[in-house]
Amino acid sequence: MPSSYDRTELSPGGRIAIGAACVALGIGLAVMGVATIRDDPRPLASDGIPGTAAGAVFALGGALLATPTSATRLRTLFATLLVTSMAIATDWIAFGPGTRHFSESLSRSGNGPSFPVSEWKGRVVFGLGAVLLDALAGLLWYLQLRPGKRAGGRG
């Protein structure tokens, strides 16, 4: 008989606790991002934009984790908003105004030596990811909002 330590799934209470912690962390990051944008003389070039989006990713991921699996519509909405937040962050890094600094590492863990990469190369790599995330977000929003159909079914 397997012990309770062999289980890999969180209990409902564990999902809610970890989800709530992620929501709180995400809200904190998003608030810091908004404050950075507000204080920046060039708000569209502010580093607070991807910071706010990253905070939303944490908060929405936590909300997704804490939401019961039976609430399919709500979970689908949280997932759509999460992908949209990831897309906003990568869009800003790839296509937003201002200078960007990128580096690459020789190790997969990132602990090895790193070398600067041209801004152009970094923007291209982020741009490819941004376009893919934009397409996925667009598809998810289409599924969410299409007439006559509800994404996720019941809930």
C-alpha cells in the first residue's frame, strides 16, 4: 500500500494555499510594476511594463491553481489571461521602445560564463516567442469569445 508521501498531487487545501501565495506574490509584483510605470517620465519605455505583466502571470497562475477543476469556464479564462500576460511581457521586450541588454550562457543552468548578445539578436529571439504567444493568446480569446460557443464548457 503506497504511503501518503508517494502521492504527487496536491490536496485541495494545498492547491488553495499555494495558489493564494502565488496570487499575493503576483499582485505585489504587479503593484511594483505599476508604480515604476507611473514614476517613469517615458511610461511606454518603462521596465514596469514587463514587470506588471510578470506579476499578472504569477497571480493568474496562482488563481488557476487554486480554482477547483470543476470550474472549467473560470479556469479557461484564467489560462487565457495568463497566456495574454506572457505575450504582453515578451511583446514589450521584443518590440517596445528603449534599449535592451541580452546575454547568453554556455551552460543550461545559467551558472556558467555568459556573453553579451547584440540587442538585435535578442529582440529577434524574443520576437519569435512573442509572435507565437500572441497567436496562442489570439486563439484562446477566439475560443473564449466566439458566438454561440463557450470556451471550456460548463463551470
